[in-house]
Amino acid sequence: MDLTDEQVLAQLKVRRVKLKMELDRVEVAIKAFENIGEINILDAMPYMMEDLEVDEDLLISTLMYNPKMTAEKKVIFTLSKIGKGDASDITEYILRIDGHIKDTKRAFERITYVCSRMFKSGKITAERVGKKNVYMLR
């Protein structure tokens, strides 16, 4: 099976993200052992495990995501990935793939406002679950 250049590039980018994650785990473990008197060794154990569980879909989403998208495009992108969710689900997903967002409360307020506005204008649909609106694409 021949792969296109785009497919090879996407696979290489996914591999790069996995390697960066592994490097982060190693660095945390090193810092833990350097400051062994200051930390509980049980807190460092998860970082020293050999098997690394990686959510491939999340990695690919991270590569496809553009932090410069408008808030509406971010909501549409997220709903295309998660199917449906309330404003907190949408915000949580965006925060997981966008490392540039620092103020999580402001991000949640912004997404709540944008989802409500998009629903009122008919760009997305919603169903009421308890006191929350669960949004989905049309």
C-alpha cells in the first residue's frame, strides 16, 4: 500500500508528538529523583511506567487544530470530534488540544457565550439536559 506524502507527513507528526510526550515523562521522573526528599515517590511512579497510553484521535486533532481559528470555528471543530457536548465538554476538549490558552475560566465563559449565540442563529442545534444545553452540529 503506497502512502501519499500527506499521509507520511501526518504519521511523522503523530510520532513527533508521541516522542515529545515520552520526553516530558522522562523529564518529570528526573526532576522527581533530583528532588527526592521533597516529593512522595508514589507521585512519580506513573511517570516511570514503561507503557504509554496515547489517544491517537486526540493527537491527530491536536495536529489539525489551529489556535488562530475563531471561537465559532473552534466550537464546530470540537463538535465534529466529540459529537455532542455542553459548553464545559467543548471547553475541556479545546483546552486539551490548545496549549496556548492560559485563562480557563475566561475560555469557558467565551465558549458558553459563543455556543449560545450559534444555537440562537441556527448554526448548531441543542437539546436541554437538566439545566444545561447539549450542543451538536446540524
